[in-house]
Amino acid sequence: MPKKGLLIVLSGFSGVGKGTIVKELLHRYPEEFSLSISATSRKIRDGEEDGREYFFVSREKFEEMLKEEKLLEHAVYNGNYYGTPKDYVLQKSEEGKNVILEIEVQGGLQIRNIFPDSLLLYVVPPSAKELYSRLTGRGTESQEEILRRMRRAIDEADYVARYDSMIVNDDLEACINDVYSLIREKQEEADRRDCLIRRLKEELYEITKEDEVL
Ligand code: 5GP
């Protein structure tokens, strides 16, 4: 049986480049990673495809999924539901894939509660001005929406302390390498721990199976 993959939560301000980082990790290390595709009740945007960016569902359908406990976590963001489908994530992790969840902070903390061994990464921009120019540059949101997202970032910023690591996305290449290194480190640490604990348990078992101990 392959060893279980890590659950990696990648959060960060809207427009910081999470999507690009995830896309690059999947492209460079296809054997190592799987991406969780969330369900959302928000409207599909131009250029998006159902089942690729998200599973686009009605509010009623989302509430039904919640009731049937089909979601690992969920949150409301700008009045829309977002949630992580349970089965896919658990299946990929069982297969040994590291599963990336690109989700916001409330969901990230729910994942930490259910899976204490998950890795929570938070990506920030080098400056607010740079964030503004990236949001304007991608041209997918109105000016009003951009400001709303930046205001939300003010509240979200306080959550960073509850994440394992913060990565500044200034130079994209360096940022991708940092994220990958943090994942490897976490994996190696978990492997060392599991290996030692397995050995210790075997030794403890051996020593204590006799009636007279030592
Ligand atoms: P957008 O509408 O721009 O695609 O996403 C809005 C926010 O929802 C982003 O911060 C994104 O990371 C977050 N998000 C996407 N999917 C999920 C999910 O399944 N759960 C949670 N908690 N947040 C999500």
C-alpha cells in the first residue's frame, strides 16, 4: 500500500498568483501532485469550464452536498458557497498523491482541524500596490470587485500566523521553488517521524510482551 499523500492548503490574497503556482507544480511534478477541484455556487466566468476550475452548482445543490456530508470543508466568500469534495481528496491521498487545496483561510483552518498533519501555506504579494496591479492586469474583475477583494485581504492577513509558512510571491520562479521545498521538508519530516515511531512501537512491543519486564 503506498504511503498516504500530504494535504497541502494553499491560501493567499486574491490575485497573488496562487493559481499560477499550483499550475506550475502540477506541470513540473505530475506524479507527485493532484489538485482538488472545489464545488461553488458562484456564477461561471468567461473562460472557465465546469469540472476544470470548479464544479459549478446551484445553492440548493451545494446545500444538499453539505447535508449529505460530501464536503471536507466549506466557506462563504463574497456571498457564494465554496467547498472541497471529500471523496476525491481522500482517494488521491490514499493513492499517495499530495493533494493541493487552493482555498481561503476559514476552509484552511477547518482542514487543519480534521488533518493536523496537513501543510498550510500562505502566499502574500511583495506590496499592496503590486497586488492591485496584478488584479487590474488580469482583467477578470470590475474595479468595484477588485476593491472588495483588497478590503477582504485586510481581514485575511491576520490569519497568516495560524499557517505553517508564509511565502512572498515577488519573483515567481523563486516562489514556486520555495513552495516545493517546504512541501519536501514536511514530507521528509513526516517520513522520519513515522519511521522512528514504527521502530519504537515494535521495540516496545517486544520488550513488554514478556511477563517479566527486563
Ligand atoms: P474565486 O471566486 O476567485 O475563484 O475564489 C474566491 C476564493 O474562494 C479564493 O480565495 C479561493 O481560494 C477560495 N476557494 C476556492 N475553492 C474553495 C473551497 O473549496 N473552499 C474554500 N474554503 N475556499 C475556496
